[in-house]
Amino acid sequence: MPATRYEKLDIAFDADHMNFWSNLSRVNNLLVIMNISMFFLTGLVARGYYFTFYSLICLGVVALGSLIPTTLIRKLWYYWMFLGVELVGLYFLVASVLYWVANSGS
């Protein structure tokens, strides 16, 4: 019986899951450092802009999901869930950068 595409992806992910998780962790750390250095050190957060907090919350959830040892770490759907949360955090970070650029004169 031929395997479905998802089953093939799941088998391939299971073989290389540590590479995927380590790369997600590295990107997550980079985004956290960029978020803190761009917005907390410049004082934009003190003026009432909260998208950076939302971004850091999303990035924190991804960090916890990658650090907590579970047997789900080998499952593709579990990785996609945290990749989706990472993309939401990236969306808030990009929105923060656009807001910062648009209101840098104020």
C-alpha cells in the first residue's frame, strides 16, 4: 500500500527532526535578540506600543516548546504548530519594524 505524501514527510521529518528543531531554535534566539535590542533599548515600548510584547510572547512559546522534552518532538504536526507560532511572532516583529519606521520622526 503506497504511503501518502504526509506519511512520507513524517518519515523524513522523523529522520532529521533534530536539524529542524535546532534551526528553529537558532532563528528564535535571533528574533528575540533583535526584538529586545530594537524596541526595548530604544524606548518605543515605553510609549505604549505592544506588538513587541506579543512577538516576545510568541517567541517564548516557541522556546518553551523546543526546550520541554516530550515524545511529540518527533511529530511533524507538533513542529508545524510551533513553526506557525514562530511565523506569528515574526509577523508582529515586522509590524513593529514598519511602525517604527513610519513613526520614527514623532
